[in-house]
Amino acid sequence: MTTVQAMSLSEKDVITSIINSFYFVDYGYINQVNSDKTVNVTHANKTVMIDGTELNETITNNVEVLTVCGAGFAVSFDYKANDKVLLLGLKDYIPNVANVKKAEVPSSFVHYDRATLKALPLCVFSDEAKVKMMIEEGKLTIESEAETIINAKKIELNGNSKQFVTWAELNSALSTFVSQLNISLQTGATPSGGGKVTFATPPPSSIDISSAKSQKVVLGG
């Protein structure tokens, strides 16, 4: 028989202990992503018995994945097998204190209720990620393996009063203007007595670049 001396705890100590023990944090890696976006997670640590015997890996299925989300900002990304996750769960001490009449062998050596587990992708930056967002000294950099980084209905660059033009349409308008100007100059003539030059084909007075107004802007090489 083992005898343990009871400790004297203040009310504050008891409350602090409960708060600190309420959530159990474990970790592991995703072995499968399910169709409903839940994941099956393999726990990182194997349970080892006193005699050194290793038990089978612990796997918890259909774990809900948590992300950062609020009314003003939300983050969503795809997670895949082998991604590391933190596991958050509620501890399960004694189902019903009134029914405890003698010491019993626990049904599980896992000191939390696996049914309550939630998965949170580990916040460890990876250079192998397909999309990387980095902020250093107030400078935001986004790198992506794919061609499209941002797909939005409206993006404001340098204020919404500015407009962009497309190279091809602007180049076409300038080429048309130069061609018309050259034709006009070739028809110009100076009166024999001097005076203003007259043109059989009047020179263009404006350049129409309305078609060059950009509706979609794609930046890149």
C-alpha cells in the first residue's frame, strides 16, 4: 500500500490547477484527410510499458481541424498527409465520482478524452510550402509555386482613383497615331508665296487609348 500525504492548497491554488489542467495538448501528424475535411491523426509518441514493450501507434480518426477565423479575417488552406498538428482535447478524469468504490485499472493510459480532440496545424514555417507568406520589418512578401497568387473581384493599387493601361492596346493606339501623322506629313505643302503648311490629310489631333484601359491586371514576368 502506498500512502500519500495530502497537500494544503489555497482556493487560488485549486482554481489555478483546474484552469491549467483543463486542456491537454498532444501532437502528431496527419495520415489521411477525409472527404468532410476532418483528419485521421497518428500520435507522435508511442506508449511504452514499464518492461520496455512498445504498444501500437495511437490513431485518432475524424478530428476536426481548427484554423484562424473571425468576422474580419479568416485563413483557409489545404492540409495533407504528413502535415504536423497540435491536438487539443478536454481531460477526462473520473466519469462519476459517486461510483468510485475501489481502485481499478484505467481503461486507457491516455489521460484525455480522444472524442474531444481538435487538430491545429503546427505554426512552424516550412520552406517546402507551395505558398509562403513572410512579414519582416513591416514588409509583406508572398511567394507561390502557382501562377495565381491572388484571385479577387476587386484589388485597389495605389488608391482607387488611379487607372492602369495594357501594353498591347496602348502600343496599338500609338502606332495608329504615328501612321496617321506620317501620312498627313507626306501630304503637307507650303504655299509658293510662303505661309502656313497645308495638309491634304489633316494630322491627327488626339490619341484614342480608351481600349487600353485595364479591366484586369496581372503582374509578373
